[in-house]
Amino acid sequence: MDSCLRTKSLSLKLPVDLVVLSACRSGLGKEFKRRSLVGLTRGFMYAGAPRVVVSLWDVDDKPTSELMVRFYKRMLGPERLSPAAALRGAQVEMSMDPRWQSPYYWAPFILQGEWR
């Protein structure tokens, strides 16, 4: 990794438990000098975020919004689920909804980092 990029990302300290990037392909990196992938996930983890939720392909606004509402309700509501369990629960619920049952709508989102 370029030392300038590493220095900048390592100097940023985020006091957060979770970063959620619900935009298109936010979990994909770019090959850097044919040695490693550099992406937003890695940058946020270098900055101190123990967990990052990202998408692996293009996502539509409406189903993404639906998934994120269900995800946050599970995580921040009365259930107080871990981010991993909240994401999985939201994805299962979306898969049972006739409007969003295609994995295209809910499967691009993954949690990287610590699962607890």
C-alpha cells in the first residue's frame, strides 16, 4: 500500500462501533500496484471501526432503504441484536417479502470485521 495512503488512513481515529456504507459496490476495492486491494472497508478499519457493512454490487434505493430500516430496528430497537444478527434477520425478513424476495435486493450487503 502506498505509504502516503497508509499514513493518512492510520492517522484518522474513529470512535465508532459500526460503519454502514449502503451505497453501490461500497465493499469493492481497487487493485493497488498489483499487490493488494484498497477500499473503503479497509480504510474505515484502519481508522478504528471494528465492523463495516458494505454492498458488493449495485443496489436499488427502495429495497436498500427497506433493508436498512429493518436492520436498524433490530439492532437499536427492543431486540438489541448484534450488527451481524440484525443484518441477517433483516435479510431473512426481506427474502420472505414477495416484493423483495430476490437475493438481488438483500444479498449484496455483508458485515466485515468483528461479528459481535
